[in-house]
Amino acid sequence: MTAVDTVTFEVASAALQSAAEEMGSVLKRSSYSPIIRDMDDFSCALFTAEGDLVAQADYIPAQLGAMSLVVQAILRRWRDRVSEGDAFICNHPYQGAMHLPDVNIVTPIFFGGELIAWAGTAAHHIDVGGVNPGSEGPELGELYGEGVVIPPIRLSIAGEENEDLVALFSENFRDPLSTLSDLRAQRASCHLGAERVHELVALYGVDELLEVMQRMLVSVETTVGRLLDGMADGAGEAEGCLDDDGRDGAPTRIHARVEKRGGRLSIDLSGCDPQTAGAMNIPWASARAALVYAVRTVIAPGVSANDGLLRVLDITAPEGTVVNPLPPAAVSIRHNSCQRLADTLIRAMYGIWPELAVASSQVSFFSFNIGSTHPRTGAPSVMADVVGGGTGATALGDGLDGVDTYMANVGVMPTEVVETNYNVRVRRTEFRPGSQGRGAFNGGLGLVREYEVLEHPQHATFYAEQTDARFAPAGAAGGEAALPTTITVIGPDGAVIDQPRKTSRVLQPGTIVRVETGGGGGYGDPAERSEELRAWDEREGRFASPGRNSERPAHAAAAAEPTERN
Amino acid sequence: MHGHVAPQQNRNTATGTGSGETTKEPNMTAPQWTISIDAGGTFTDAIARSSAGVIREAKVASTPEDPSLGLRNAVAALEQQGVLLPDVALVCHGTTVATNATLTGALGRAALVTTAGFRDVLGYRQQNRPDVYSLMPRRPAELIPRVLRFEIDQRHDSAGRELAPVDREQLDEIIAELREAKPEAIAVSFLFSYLNDAHEREVGDALRGAFPGTPVTLSSEVAREFREYPRTATTAINAALRPIVEAYLGRAGAALAASGVGSPLLVMQSNGGCVPAERAGADAHRLVLSGPAGGVAGLAALAESLDEPNLISLDMGGTSTDVCLLRGGAIPFTTVQEVQDHTLLAPTVDIHTIGAGGGSIARIDRAGSLKVGPASAKAVPGPACYGRGGVEPTISDAHVVLGTLGAGELAGGLVIDRDLAEAAVRRIAEPLSMSVEEGAEAILAIGLAHMVRAVRKVSVERGLDAREFSLVPFGGAGPLHAGLILRHMALKQAIIPLRPGLFAADGLLVAGLKLDSSQTVLAEADPERIPEISAWFDATAADASEQLLRDGVGEDRVVFAASADCRYRGQGFELNIPLDGWDDAELLRLPERFHAMHEERYGHSNAAEPVEIVTVRLTTTGEIDRTRERVAPVPRRDLTPEAVVGHRDVLLPGYGRTRTAVIERSALAAGTEFEGPAIIQQMDATSVILPEQRVRVASTLDLIVTEPTRDEADR
């Protein structure tokens, strides 16, 4: 590599990267839905003309690892008919997308009449129709009930918005204003990406820029290959289970076997259970995203993320399994399964390289969707919230408290945003002391959040994984597992109704839904935890809450208190 | 309507740029001397200006263990140059005390009192991880430990109505526990206090009564804004900084008094305006960018003095570079920033910072690519060429190898060693099969790419045409890259200020006093709500002018800038819309302005949708001193032979070894014009001019550097 090449490559690839980041900031700041603007459940990237992802803004790995398949699905359907000014939309889980609420908007980038690249965004929309508000339902068995299925079609045709499609969406989505505005924000973000690519073409020339894009892929492929080559050869396997099949059935087995030889890594998922009756299935785009995520975090965390990484992997994932289901199997709760798959893959790799091991992070991914109304305007809207938990401890220290984990990085909805936008009250959001796995270093803490339904009956869908202690976040190197997650529904009279794992139901006003999420696993022998850290645990109330918290009435009693309403 | 409403072009300018004739009136109580002191990480810079136009400069080593010693030394150095300290009327001070405390986590021991069930919001923050691909993340810094976070039963709803009163019994218990815990400061943050602060005030009064010596900060006082995490974090940052900032400002005041300075002390805030030291502590969270804000205030003054309203600063020190874009003479602001893992809500000059400075280290990564920064050799050991133990190659070492930095003495008594620089650069050149010179060129090219990217980020990437902007390089290492950046980016010109190394200190002097007020409204922009909003502006403006008058600002020097943060109902982020005053007609125009700005900024708008006013803001500026001269035409003259102090061979990127004149800046008279290549040296900086670039010395002695023809430079 000559000095000039090094410099041009460095500069132009950094500019593509910053263009992707800029796309993200436009989308975040001009979108309507709290799940995008406050919780960052979206992603942005730039692709080659053939649909290889070259640069991304690091938001949600679960979406990023999948988006290139959408571009490829568009090409399959439209190849010679793509024109400048088109904007494609797609949420079809069997045509490159993930689950229906994650809607992709992708625009082609032309130069001199030639298709040279694509700009794409994926964002979680609060509702795309279907049986349940929020377009998710663990109990659903077929895609058709989950929402409106959109194959790769054109939201804009040669610069004009497709009126028919907008009319169709307006009649099928529960909050069409927010959803359509968010789709337009996605399209604006893609336009910005295209503009930046054009500026780079003007600066470096089209052939040079395309060469830079190809080299970005090769550079990641080479780097990951070299890193693999420098590591010990070997094989490892791991198993992880989902609590059920989405319909309160038996646990679903996720299994991964990995083998590393030279500069290549093979991943075999044929030990996974067949596809599930409920909506726990992982469409292939999402499973592929999990592979990319797991390999990158274990082998090459410092390497930039693009599809070059896939080139060093040999993958086996039989059709008809939970990680590669056949249509029309339902997939809306796929993210929970996907997190479980990422955790299992990571632990399988630790079988080859135990020196890299860290304890498991929680993968409960508690989600709370509710068809509510705006307290000021009374307009119907759908709230979608996610509550995180602890990450696994490492050889270097304790895990993180109260965060989203692995392939997701979604924020918790601020209490003031919840109460301003929905007829829902958040009674508390705080750490869950004692939820962490013990070790020389302890896992991070889980969270406790309580929602109270106000004013009128509201249709809610909420669910979590790892409610079964057998499948709770695992420790590493002798560390202990963390607590499982618990969901409790308390009626307006203060009595506990039930403790569901996954449910869709109508909640009466005054009903409280409480989630207590799992912590992270511990690392190392708990007996080896230092005196200093033990003193800190004690002082900070990390196992029990001294001082004010202990004086607060116990949970059930708190729920029995009369609730103020205005 | 109010009499002092600022014309819109004055919005957000700390210096009151272009605010008209009133500022030109001689002030009968004009100070004999004003002093400005910028205490940075390595040096403490000071400038004194007399009303007779005399200027004195001093540069002394900073004393990080107690920066007030450096202050004292700087003042003593000015005294030695004939500044009569008892005649000093005003001292302006830029400080990194708050910056360093947040960066190193050496914060004060604060306690938090919050709504029951929400004390851990400082722990889970927004639930996001900074790096999604790391399985070995660093735990975020903690503002207030859990043991000092107290909860109390009380609650308001999202309309600000009381759901439950403050539990007085619990309050008594908390006070008893605080007596034991003895925190240095107390923060109070309740849900929805931006709508109704009654409970915060009730608890605040009780705490202030119980702990008269302990500062108590209410979230409704420091960050009256929507969303509990950023508001609570800001309140906590304020409380944790207050003890440190107040103690320091006390020492600084005492040090100045001991030196014989009897004048008031003003402190630069992150918003580019000053505030009297006795009030700075209460707003300690607003000092986090005090240092760089001086440079930005200086930039605004330069814009006025040169009549060049469109400027991009490149403030380059040892470890980082701050870039700021001034458009139409107005300083850009942001209201949110990230400070050590936490969100801080405070009006702040909008600076883009990159990890590339003179001390940025060059390394070869695992893929075999050459990377420069963000690791830095810092002040210790410093670049290899300083001979203080540094061995890794830095941007400064690359300059020494190329000859753009000559061997000899630098400010602060450091001697440059060329052999050490070469040895360092060889560490990356050999593995890449390059000569030492090629290696140095590669380091500089990549470092330059970072700088160009930063300049593009604030200009081109925000949809602005960089050709309308002039680059202003300052700080120790900025002018070294003036010619190179001008060559690599289509800019109007580069302006190298008279004292690049002292520019930030000089900026402190021209910044006015400034007060920011804001109020979350969360109302649709409909005629019914307008009177209430204009009443808030009226009342706030009256309070602010009264405060500035008490601070000694003349009534005719108070300037207001009003604005409103708006969004479509349903959106989560706002756009700040400047207002030309706040009469009803102006406020009613807000939706229309919002649609236009949304279209400009984000590429789409929705004129049929209702617009919500989220927060209204009023900035009140009081001008204190205007001594900068205006640029004037000056006859062209040639470079005098005396100004050329020598020649040396320099490897100029793109030109190879080039015989280059070395010019002494202090010998350059106004009006002088010459062509590059040239190295211009002065006490505090070295400027590099490429072949064919033209240099003109303005009447203000600032250097104006231009490319021969813009068309060629575009590529």
C-alpha cells in the first residue's frame, strides 16, 4: 500500500462513515415516535450497488446485520427498473427484513445514470397494523396477524410519493400520522446519505470512491481473517433455551457449534429446534445479524462493521428451524430469540478460547406495547417501551447496571415522555438490588419498572424471556448466574392477578404491570471478591437497600395503596 | 413592547456584534486597565489593555495543583511590564477548573433528593451503552453515589397538577440522614418540576434552612426542561461542581487581591459570556467549556473587527482541536452536551472537538493502515522532539522532520531536537517501507485529513458553502496548518490573528456579561397561549436588566435575544427558532418559521401539522468593554528585507525540498504583501504558507492568506 493510497482510503472511508452517522442524526431529530427519537430503535447505513453494507452508524446491530438482505431483495424484484428518485419500502421478514414493525426505507444512489450505491434506514415503528397494538404478539402463529406485510415496493416513484400506498397505510396503521411522518424522516435521511455520496464522488471521482467502498469490505475481510488466523484452532459448542414457544409451550432449544481452522470460522446451527408455534421464530436476516454481531464482538471488536466480515464465515442453518423458519411462521418476538442466539454463539466461541470469556448479559428484553390515548388530545396512539437489565461481569470488573444488551441498544422511555404522551403512569423505575450474579466481579443490576393504566381499558402486549431460573444469565469462570426476570400483573384492588411470561390482554384502569429484570452473570469465584468491593456493595445497597428504600412498603403493599387520579 | 429588543442579527453574539452606535460612546467610568487571563492545561496566558490603547502580554506555566498560583504569577508578570495593578478596573478569567473536575471525576461530594422510585435515574441514565460491540465495557462515571441518593414521596402529573404532597415526615428523616452524611452540596430533582416547581421549592427551602452553609440546587432553577434524566444529571453536575468551583474562585479572588488587584473578577461561561465570580459558583455547570469559549468570543470580535462575519476557527493545542463555525457574526450554540458519560443541559458554544493536536501519536494498526490520534503524547512526555522522554511519532515530530518547525526554542523554554523527531518517525516509516521524510509526510497528510474533516463537519456537512467562510487558525499548533488546509479545502481565505497563542485570552476581554433564562411551555403555538408567553419574556427581561445594572452594566448596553424551541406535536426534539422581539405578531409567526427551518434542516416539513412551543429562551447580554480596532484600508507595501530573518530548506507537502524564507512576524508592517513559500515565526506560534499563496497584513496586523485562484484549489 503506497502512502497516497493509504491516505485516500483512510480519508474517504472515514467520510462514508461520517455520512452514515449524519443520516442517523437527521432521522433521530426529525422523527415523531418516542421509540425512534428517545429510544434510538433505528439504524442507518450505506451499501454498494450490489447491496453489501460498507458503512453504518452504530445504533442497533440487530437491524444493521440484516439490512443488506433488503437491498438484495429489492434488486431481485426491480433490478433493471430502479430509477433515480425511487424510495423503496420493505418490512417482509421473508424478503430480507426482520419483523413487521422494523420498516426499511432504502433509496438508490445514481451517478451519470448508473446505480452506484444505496442508502438505507431501518426503524422500529410503533404500529403497522395487525391484531395487537404495536404489531407484536407472542401467541400469534402466522405472519398475517402480526401486521401489514410490505414486500420491497416503492414508497416514492421517481421523486413522487406513492399516494396509493400512503392511503393504504393510513387505513391500516393505528397512528398513521406518526408512522407516515417517521417514514418521511427515514426517506429524508436516505436523501442526505445520497447527497453526501455525491459530494464524495465530486471530490475523489466515481471510480475511486467505488474502489474505496470495495476496499472497505476487503479490509474488514482481511483483518478478521488475520485475527482468526492468529488465534488457536479448535471447536466449541453451547446451548441456550427460550422459556417456551411463545404460547406457554415447552422450552425451545437454541444450539450453536463453532469450529475455527486457519483464517475461517464455521458456524453450525443445525442443533436448533424446529420453528415454533408462536412468534419466537428468527427470520434468516435476523439470525445472520446475530452471527455477525457475535463474531465481531468476540474476535474483532475494534474493526469497523461491514459485510466483509461475512466472507470469512461458513454457515449451516437448516430451513424449518427456529433460526431459519419457513413462511408464514410468525416472527414478531424474534428479537428475544435473537438475543438468546447471540449469547449462545458467544458462549460457543468461549469453548475454543476460554481466556476471552465474560459472563452472560441478560437477554430478557422485556417489551411493553399498549394501545393508549394522549392525555391532552385524547388521540389514539401506541406506546412501545423496552426495559433493560444487567450485563455480564468480566475479568476486569463488574457488569453495567440497567442497560439494553448485546444486539440491541434501545433506551428506556423517559417517565416524563410516557406520562405526557400516553394515559399511563410510571410508578417507579429503579435498580433491582440482588438481581446480579455473584462472582469475584458481579454482574450488573436489573431494573424494576411499574406501569399503571389510567382512564380507560387499554389493550397491551408484553413479554420477556429468562423468566425461568434454569435459563437465567450464566456466570463465567466460576461466577454465579443472575436472577431471572419476573412480570407481575396487579389488579385495581391491589391483588396480584398473575405472573405471565408473555401475554396480550386488555388491562382495566388502575391495573399495574411490574417488571423486575435480570442482572448480569458473575465472573470468577464469589469468595474472591475483594473486601473493598464488598464494602462498596454494602454501602451502595447493591444486594439490599439500606436507608430510605428499605422503609418503603413491600411491593405488594405498595400496590395496595390507593392510587391518586385526577 | 420592550425598548431594548435586539435586532435579529445580534442574537447569540456574546459581544453584541454590530449592535450600533451606542457602544461607541466613551464611557465616563472607563477602566484604566482591563486584564484577561486564560488558564489552560500547560500555559496561563494573560493580556492587559489600557484605555489609552497600551497592550501588555504574559505567558507563564500553569499550576494545575492550584491554578490560582498561575493567576498570581501571570498578574505579577504583567505588573513587571508596567501594568499598575491598583488601576485595574476589571479582570476576566477563563478557567479549566470545572472541565478538569468533570474529566477526571474529581467532583465534590453531593447528595440528591428525588421523587420516590426514581433515585437510580443517575445510574441507568437512558439505558444505552456507549459501545454496542464491546463485551468488556467500562462502567460509566458516577455523579452521585447511590448511598447519597434520597427519595421522598411527592408527585405531580404531566399537566403539573399535584397528585401527592411532599411527605414532611420523610423530609425530616432525610434531613436527619443528611446531617450524618454531611455532603458538600445537595441537588433536588422531582418529576415534572419544569411544569410546577412548588415541591422543589418547598423541599429546597427546608434544606437551605437546615444546612445554611451547604449549597442546594433545584432542577427547576438550573435546567427547567423536559425529560427527567438530563434534568437530574444537570442538577447533579451543578451540585458536584459547586464546592470545587466556589473554593477555586474564592482562592482566585484572594490571589488577585493579594497581588493588589481590587477590581471585580468576571468568569467566562460555556455560553461565551461572562458572569461575576460571586454568581459563577451557583451556575458551576455552566463553566464546563469556559476555556474554549474565550476563543469563540474572540472569534466573534475578530469577525466584527475585520468585517468578516463568516469564520471557522481551528483552535489547535497539544491533544485536541476545537472547531467552531461563526455565520453572520453569530456564535452557534447548543443546549445539550455530553460530559463524561452524562448529559448536561446548558447553553454552550457549539464546538466540534477532535482528538488531533500537535501531540497526536501516529501508529500502524492491525490491518497495516497508518492512524494518527486520538492517543496523544500530552504535555508529559510530549512529542519526541521535545526530548522529555517521548518516543512515539507525533504531528509535531512530523513538522520537525519536514522542517516546517525549526530546531530552536519554543515558548516555555522547550528546545526542539531534530534527531529525536527523526528516530520517532522512523518507527512508522520503516514498517511501511518509506523513508523518514515520506513517513513524516504521511503522518501530516492523515492528521490534516482529520482537521479538514472537522472543518467540513461544521460547514459542508451542515449544508453550508465553505467558500463563503474564512479559516481562523489559532492556538499553538493552528497556524502551522493554515496554508495546508487552505490548499485542501475550498475556503475563502485564512486569517491568522495577531496573537495566535493568546487568542483565547484576548477573547475573554471582549465578551460581555450574559444571562440565559429558559422556561418549558409545552403549548401549541395558538393565539390563546401567546399573551402568557410574552408576559414571561417581559418579566424575565426586566429581571435580567435589573441584574446587569446591579453588575455595573450601563442601561444602554443591555441587549436581548429571544428564541423558542419548537417541534411538531409528536416529535421528540426541537429546533431553536430565533425571534425578533416577542410581541404577539412575532410569536404568531413561529409556526411558519418552524416549517421553513424544518425543511431547511431535515429536508421535509408538514405545514398542515400543529407546531408546539416546547421551551422559550431569553439571552440578555451586557457589554462591558469595546477596545478592538476596526480594520481600515492601508497602502500596499513590499516585504522589507529586515523582516526576513533567514532561509531554510523545508519539505513542503506536494513541492518537495523548497528553499523557504523565514519571516519574523513582529517585523511585518500593516499593508505588507508577499507570496509564499514562507515560514512566519513569532513568540507563540509558527505559520506555514505554501508556494503561490499570498499573504497580506491587515491594518489590525492580522494576516490574510489567500489561494491564487479558487478554481484550481477546488480540486
